[in-house]
Amino acid sequence: MDNHQPATKADLDALKGEILGAMRAILHETETKLLRAFFQYQEHAEIKFRKLTADVSNVNAAADLRINNLEQRVVDIEKRLLMGGDPQ
């Protein structure tokens, strides 16, 4: 296109095509970056969730052991009381 001539419809259509092509490329690049960022976030979140699950599991196991120990002690005390044994 000569700068001294008015733009034709074909010139405007060509420019429109170039602009749309550039916008599509930018949009595609942006979408790719966003998907990568979300994927990385998801990976980190999954690792944190697994750690949290393991921590809760350990707390539950420890609590179960303590409760079982207490239950056994109560049973032993009840046996002594019912059997008339001395309360040592």
C-alpha cells in the first residue's frame, strides 16, 4: 500500500487478517502459559494434600493407640474391682 493512496477494502481486509492472526497467536500463548501455571499449582496442591493426609493419618494412629491403651487400663481396673483384688 502506497502512503499517498487511500486504503482499499482489500488493504483493510489484509490488515484485519494480520491483526486477527497476531491476536490468535497472543491468545494461544497466553492460554498455554495459564494452563502450565494451573498444572504446576495442581501438582503443588496435590503434594501438600498428600502430606496433610499423612499427617492426619499419623495423628489418628497415635490417638487410636492412646485410646486403646486407656481402654485396656479401664478394663484392668474394672477386673480388679469386680474380682475383689487389691487396688494397687
